[in-house]
Amino acid sequence: MSQDNLIRLVSKGDENGVGKGHVIWSHKNTKKLRNIKIELNKFNPIAKKHTKYVEKKRK
């Protein structure tokens, strides 16, 4: 599996800041979504609720 389209999604945390910085790795279709930053609602196991995850630069 190619690592070229691997992206890092970082949590913004809930309203109290719990779970901020939790990381999920995912794949992105780079042909269609090249210039678009992804924001997803995913389950955060630290906050134990769904929080917003934003695409960040890979290190």
C-alpha cells in the first residue's frame, strides 16, 4: 500500500479541551482532494466522544 497519500488527522478536543492532540492516520485520494484540507468528526477514545479532527502536515 502506498504511503504517498497517507495523512495525519489531529484532534481539536472537546469543548473542555479533553483529548486535544490525539492522532489518527488515514488515507486520502490525492487526485481528487489535492488542495482541500480534510476535517472529519471521529470518535476520540480519550474524550470518549466524537470530536473534530483536522488534517495536519506529516512529520
